[in-house]
Amino acid sequence: MRVILNPRHAAHSPPHEVDNGTLTPPCDVPGRLAAIRAALGRRSGFTFEDAPPIAEGAVTALHDPAYVAYLREASAGLRPGQAVYPSVFPYGPAPRVRGGKALRGAYCFDTFTPITAGTFAAALGGAAAAVRAADLIAAGERAVYVLTRPPGHHAERDRCGGYSYLNNAALAADRLSRLGKVAVLDLDVHHGNGTQHLFYDRADVLTASIHGDPARLFPYFSGFDDETGTGPGLGFNRNFPLPPVTDRDYDPVLAAAVELVGRFRPAFLVVAFGADAHADDPIGGFALPTEYFGEMGAAVRRLGLPTAVVQEGGYNLDVLGGCVAAFLESLAADG
């Protein structure tokens, strides 16, 4: 399986997060990518290549050009080691946005997702990897894996959050949608609010997400089961919110989501893959063992669809690589 790497990922290395007013160590660290690459490198069947760079125009089909320019300019205005965090968010019926602090709040929805000097380069590198994977799938590859960070599935059209700045999985899906219908299956433990937001009124891209109940898990304000799309997209968004579960409880829900994708009859599949559903993940909440990620890969393989897998969460470096390897090896297996 071809593994497309984001060569700029390490440029984004936040010094900390801000959680409930407290500085905490960051979860999305460069070591995440290193742990996954090391695990795959110990196995046969994986080849690694850096994504070629892309222009900003490749992401503005989905993301607001003004937002993309903000990410670029905010990153460019910082010195190495600096980071800026939003502190005031828009309020009132018609908020006007002027100046640095206002822009930070307007273009971000949490305090976990700072901008550093390298953020834009890393985010654009991840988008480049996703675009490359989509092009390979369109050209006939059976399965391609995008190994990148920061993650992307929380990024909306004009807002970052959840460690996400540009929505890699959505960019891959949108690119493939020019050739046929696409399904996005999100297996991260957190709801992919950004992907839902970007495709909520579209009938050509089905979005299905299995995640922790937003009543108790980030991003809190989306991912409920009555969110089903709007306008032409009505019926093409499906959420499967769950309480803390084991693999026994997760299995029938995975089967239902896979069946939903099959009924849609897409030409292509994009999997937003997170290993943060593992029992030992520090910010997850599910209790899935490492070997179950192989069962996930097998379930996706049975769909028989050309598939781009895009890395999202997974923050325990001791188990992260094993989860990814189990999923990808099962996905790539014959039969």
C-alpha cells in the first residue's frame, strides 16, 4: 500500500493547549507521525512517498479563501516558538470582525487549536497528501493511506478547531466527487463536525460518522443522530453517537454504517481514521482493543471500493502505530 506523507507536519508543534483555562501539554505532537511510520516500517507491503506541494487554490474549493489567507498570514507573522490562541468569540446578531483578536475568535471555535509559525505549512502539507491520495485512487489504486498531522476532520469552511485547520478527508472526497459519488466514513472517536458541515447540503457525498455521544465528548455541539442533512443533502448525513463502548457494542454499529455506505453505491470511499477509540487513548472514551482495528479494516475491505484512508486522531503513542497497522493490513488483505 502506498503511504503518502506530509513532509511539513513537524513545522506545527504547539507548546501547549488551553483547556478550561489551564495550560496542558499538547496531544497532537510530531511524535504521532513518527510512531505510525515506525510501526508500518516494521511490516512489509508499505511504500512511503512525500506529497508534492500544492497551491492554495487546491483548498479554496471547500475552504473560504479569506480563512485560508488568515491561516497563512497569521502563521507568517509569528516567530518560531510563538503561538496565538483565541480568547474572544463572536457574539450578538451581526458581529463585525476587525483586528487580530477578533479574527482569532472568528476563525476558530475552541482554545485547543493555536496557530504557530509552522501551522499553515503543516496544514497545507496535509492537504497536499490528501489530494495526492485522491488522484492515485482516481487513477486506479485500490487503497492509499494519508499519513499526516495535524488532523483535519474538525475543520469547517472557515473555522479551525479540534487540532484541525484544513479538512484533508473532505478535500479528498470533494476531488473524487468530480468522477462519481463518494462516501466518507469517519471512524475517529470524535464527531467529524467539519466534514458534516462541508457536505451537509450535498447529495453526491454521503457522510457517516461513528463517534462518542456529543453530550459528553468533543465537539459537543454536533454529531447528534437527528442531523441528517439539509436541502439536496437531506438524508445523506448519518451520525452514530455512542456511549463508552467495547468492541462487542461497537461491532453492530460498524456493520450498520458499512451497510449504509454500501446502499449508497459510491464510486469511491474516504475513511477518516482515528485510533483514539482505543481503550488507552487519553482523550477518547471508547474501550476498543488494538486487534479490533483489524476488524474495522476488514469491514471496510468487504465494501470493495477504491479507498483513501486519511489519518485523524489517536494520541497514545504506545498503541497508535499498532492500531493503524492492524487497520491497514486488514484493508489491504486479499479475500
